[in-house]
Amino acid sequence: MRGIKVFVTWLMVLSCGSVLFGCAVIKPETSRPQLIGETVYEQFAFFSDTLGARTHYREAEWPEREEFSLEFNAGASLDESLHPLIKQTASLRDGHTSLPYSIVGEYPGIRLRYFAGEGIAVEEVSSCCSLQPGDRILAVCKADSPDAAVPEENWEELFREAKQLIPASSEEAGRQYAANSIIAVAVMDGEYSHIGFRIERQGEVLTEFVEKRSHDHAFEQPDEVYRKEITDGPNLISYICIPTMRYLDDIDRIDRKINASLDSDGIILDLRGNTGGSSAVSEYLISRFALTEEFSFLIVSGSTGEVDRTIGPPPPRGKQYAGPTAVLVDHHVFSAAHHFASLCRYVNDRGFRDTPFLLIGGKTGGGSGVAERFVFGEIVMYITTSIMMNPQFEHYERGIYPDVDVLAELCIEDLRSSPVLHPVPSEQFHSAWRNDPVIQAALEHLEE
């Protein structure tokens, strides 16, 4: 899955609000699961018993951390160890907690999407692939040749297995990650040359084979902030794509785009697929839209419950924009990008703007706290060590529901007519934005 791969890569470099990582070194006489278990218990001790179980904002309670347990053979091989570890850490449902593992990822050049009540369908494919957007996946298997037999239907079984392997911050995010990893689950062991798909396409059941491919066939991702103007009736709307917050000089790039948009009738900030970086980018960005002295967020220790420090929007580095604004989000919005979404929600709820900040798209992934990297021999684990909270001690760690949930309204048929559900490269924008249902929803609500 693109989001998890990028998310893990970024966390290796820069976490939300922290650029230094802790490191736990494995002791020869201590098993990996024992060390990982002790680390998890230590980092989540405070939230097991107090705030973590009762103060999440607009979301179900976190599971009690004492429910977390590690059960597997201490003498198991690395591969045998990773499967149960991933399943058990997934139960924590924390956006920053993950055990990187090679099978958790989208197969290069094929992206799937889960639709409630309808199953799993192809969302997008790269070139040289016989699959099409909207193809409903019935079965997936590894194959030695294009003549192999493909099961009649197995996606439900694979889907259940995939969900257990995905560390996700919410049930909806878990479903989507499972859809994106279902191919890997089907082919994760052994040698094979092809992947066989049984699909349903416009009422007809077909079998298609895709050759095993490398990550050279993966999707290109926009990694530069860019701005486009949309003329929507009498209104001039500025669209600003913000695909990353990983670098501090992203602040400069974003500021320049906002400065060019100050005379617009509305602004759309597209954060879809933005898995975070530095919380400083989030803080400077919100300061361009809201009062800076009104509030500060708290960083609270996950082990003691003490407030480590407070952070708040700094003085804006340019004129604030007071017009209507839509922020596009989805389940791949993590860490610093999710923190920006939580700031938007707080600004709205407290009435700090005369015009709202609308969150449009899908539920964010979560994980705005401070993550640390722990190393246990060959296993690398990321854990939230401190939680981000608003001044009322409400946390947003498990994601935020949007004001307008567009993704919940989509069905498989929408993929055939509107496959664009994430930002596109700048050069393709003007040919794609009219077919983007999230942008269309933003334009509709900005006019109200």
C-alpha cells in the first residue's frame, strides 16, 4: 500500500513533532516478543488506565492496553515471528504504531479499494495491465503461468487475513489497507511468475493474469506543492496540493502558494495521501487561516500522563486568508498532516473563524502524536510515545471523520466514471479535476 510504505519511510526520517528517535537494542538473552511487549506496556501505561480509555474526541474508546498480549514461540524464525507480531500490534489501532513488513503494501501498479457491501474493486492500474478500474475482485492467487487455475472466489477469506496484518488507526482505514494488501497476502510466499485474478466486469466473470513486476512499475506520486486555479461559475477557486510535510522548507513552498491565493473566492487544500512529516509545517499552515493566540495543543507523555510541552500556531508569515476553505482528506492522512486536520476541526468547533474550515473526503488515518523508532534485532517498530491533545485534553489519535464524507458515498460503478480519488500530478490536473468527486464536493460546499 502506497500510504503505509510512504508513512513508514517518512517516520524513519522525521516524526510528527520530533526529529530524534529512541532506539531499543535487543539483548541476546531476551526474546524479541518479550522486549516488544515490555516496550509497548511502558509507552502506553498511562493511557491504559486513564485518559486513553475515555477522552478520545468524536471516536470510540481506545482498547485497554492491558488487552495487548504477545503469544508465540520464542524460538521461532523471523518470518514466523512477524506474522503474530503484526496481528497483535494491529489491535492497538494507533496511527503511529507499525511493524514494517514487506508483504504490507500494494502490489506495484495495482491499487484496490474496499466498498462496504460490495467487496473489493480495482481503483487504478498503471500501464500494461489488463485490469480496469471498477473490476470487482472475486479471487486472487499466485500462478506459475497464465494457464493456471484461479479459485472461484476467495477475496473474503483473504480480506479477513489481510485485516489482521494491518496496523491501522481506525476500522475504516483497516479495511482500506486490507484491500490494498490483499494481493500481497495471496502471493506472499513461494516463487511465482504471474498473479491470477478472477474478476467481475460489467456483469461478466473473467480471468486475467498479471506478470510479476518490480516496484519500477509502481505509481508515480506528486511530491511537490502545486497550485492551480479553478473557475467555477463566477468564483475563482485556488486549488493547492500539499502531498508532503516532511521538510521544513515545505513551509516556504506552501506559503508562496497561499500568498498567490489571497484574492481567491475560496481555497481548496488537498492533503489526500499526505502521511505527515514535521508538526511545524502544520502549525505554520494553520496560522495562515486562524488566530494564533487562541489555543495551544498539548504533548502528553504516554507513560506518565505529564504534559511534556505545549505547541501552538506561531505568528503567520503572511496575511491570513479569511475566505471559505475546504481541506481534502482521506485514510492516508497521518501524523503531521492529520494534526493539521485536527487543528482545522478545533478551529471550527471553537468558532475561531467566521467562515468554516470544511474537512471533505474520508476519515483521516490518525496518529498525530510523537512517534519513536525501536529496534529489536532485525525487527523495527514505531510506537507513539506521546499523545497530542487539545486544551480540553481531548485527543484525536484515531482519526477524524470529515464534515462531508465523500468516500462513503462512492460505489464500484463510480470507479469506472471517476477513478481519480487522490491527488494527480500537476501536469494532469486540468484534465482530471472535473472527474474528481472529492474536488467536486468541495466546490459545491464552498459555494454555500
